[in-house]
Amino acid sequence: MGEGYKNFETSVIHEGYDSKDHLGSLSTPIFQTSTFTFDSAEQGERRFAGNEDGYIYSRLGNPTVKALEERIAALEKGEAGLAFGSGMAAVSAVLIALTKANDHIVCSQGLYGCTFGLLKLMKEKYNIHHDFCAMDDEQVLRKTIQPNTTCIYVETPINPTMKVIDLRMVAKVAKEYGIPVVVDNTFSTPYLQRPLELGCDIIIHSATKYICGHGDVVAGLVVGKKDFIQGVSLTTQKDIGGIISPFDAWLLLRGLKTLPVRMDRHTFNAEKLFEKLKQHPEISNVYYPGDRTHPDYGIVESQMKQGGGLISFEINGTKEDAQKFLNSLKLIKIAVSLGDAETLIQHPATMTHSVIPEETRLKMGISNQLIRLSVGLESWEDLWDDIEQGLATLGNRFEIQI
Ligand SMILES: *Cc1c(COP(=O)(O)O)cnc(C)c1O
């Protein structure tokens, strides 16, 4: 569990690393090595038998990676952490660890596109079934749980509709059935939301996003109980092999140090843009977890520190209007991913969620006019100027028609 610094802002910088252990190096050294030498054949035997701590081979563990794993575990208030080469490597390692053929998973209604794709693959190839559940009603959730359900898999806020799920309620119901709750905490980061403290069991991150924060790494993280993490480390991670490189682990350790400062600024900017977007005639709906007038705001307030940096909104028009708006932007970049210093914008229906059949996608609330904005760290006024001039190009459409 690490040193246990009292405050998040200290843990995020110091947890899992002591310069005294590394010749005084302030920055965590990058152990860029594939393997580790043994002092003797007997030492090698002891390490393989698990009778002596120490490194063997970087797919099984690496000191730079270990510092990152200890840091994320401390930040999520979990017992142990594990780092992966991508968020999807983390998602797949966890779901494969928790299921076998003929098992069943209950999922939140709305998932990251590739998680949806993975569940489809698991159903088609291994007969592992899943059902979606809105998770806004205890009784409905209980009815969705089957005798062969082995885990509940939740995203909140949900990508990209920003719906929120009451994690305390889900954890309470799951306990009645003795099944673990897995939370994809990518959108919130442990700075804004710590599901383990609310009774959930396993955390997954696409560290590619806010944890890295600089758009230069693809990586994943998992946090949970020591036994579970050790099990994943020795089975689905060791044998499937989706590990992170020491250099990428180092970049994440570096990015993490500014997480609280960045999240405060992302949220500040998002709140400003949310207010502006809400009032604009070219926009029909705006979805933001920090919306104080939303009926679910009580849940947000009870489990999140702030609303975060992601906003979705619907253009008052068609798919083509949404694309025209994106094309008209000058400062904001058209790109998937999120959580970077740069403000990024994308069209879920044709990009991140294009693999989902249209009927299912529309039911999930992802319309053809929906746009997702990952608000960056720039001046919000410059961002609004860009959005406003982009929306003005849609206004011209009506004038031309008249
Ligand atoms: C990006 C993302 C993932 C997948 O992570 P990768 O690092 O791209 O593999 C999973 N869940 C959510 C919510 C994401 O945004």
C-alpha cells in the first residue's frame, strides 16, 4: 500500500520511489533492460521458485514499471497495481482473468468502443455472454445478474454520453451476490473518483488519457487486491504478454506528477465552455457531469470531486453539419483520445463508436449529431472563440437556404 502520504498531491509525486535507493537520482531511473542477471544458478532457482524477491525478466517485472504500479495503487487506495501496454491490454487481461467459457458479465449501458468489441469476441469465440444494464435501478440490476455472472463491468461517467452510475449502489448489490465490480476509471482518474473507497473491487485505466496527460504514450493500469493482481500478473499478463515498456512507464510517472494541477484546469475550462455551449442556438443538448441542473447531479456530487474535462453536445442538425463544424475548427484538433494538454474533438458515431451497430448505438444515446470534446489546458477564451466561429459556419447554412 506504499508510504501512505496523507494527501493525494504528495502521493502523486513521491509514492513508490525513494531517491535514496537509486544513488540519489531525483527522477526514477529507466531500467531499459529485458533481463536481469543472477549471482548464481541457485539464486536463479530461488527466484523462479518464488523463494526470493528480485527481478528475472522484464515481462515478469521491471523496477521502473514497479514504481508506477505502486504509485497508481496508492492513488486509487488499492493494495496493488499492474501496468500494461495499452488500456485494452488491461481490460482484456482483467476480463479473461474473471471469466471462463459459459460465464456471464453484466455491463453498463455504454462502453468504450473496443471494450464492446472485446465482449463480442468473447461471446462469439468462448461463449462468454454479457447483458447491458442501465444500473439506475437496484431491482433491474438484480434481475440482470445470472447464476453464472462472474463480474459487473462499469464505466462512469459513460463514454461519450456522460451518464453517471451510482457506484455505491452497484457495489452494494454485487456484494449480495459475491461478485466483483470492475470500474473503468479512465474519465475521472483517482483525483476525481476512487471507486475502491465506494466498495468496488477492481480499477482499470487507459493511462493513455489523463494519467499520461501529454498524448505521447499508449498504456493501461489495473488496481485491486494483492491476490487478484498477483493472479493476473502470473497468468493473463505473463502468458498473453501485454506489458508496458520501462520508458513508457517513466513517461507516465512524469505525467502523473501534475495530474491534480491538470485536472483542476481541465475542469475549470470545461465548466466555462459548458456554460457557453448551453446557451448557443446551434446546439440542442450538452452533456457534462458537472451540470448542476442535471437530475443525476446528486450522484456526481457524492462520488466525484469535480466534473472533469469531457463534454459532449449535439449539433442542431445532421451528421454532415457535425462534420462541417469539426472541419471549420482552427485551434481545436480533430482526433480521438482525450485527456491531453491539447483540446481534441471527435465524432463518436463515425469514429470511436463506429463499430457498434447503428440501432444499438442510438439506443446508447450516441446520435449522428453527437460530438465529444476533450477540453485541454489552453485558454478557455481562445477555445470558445474557435468553437463560436465554427458554429457560425453552420448559421450560414440557414442564410443560404433563405
Ligand atoms: C481509451 C480508452 C480505453 C482503451 O485504452 P487504450 O489505451 O486506447 O487501449 C478504455 N476505456 C476508456 C474509457 C477509454 O477512453
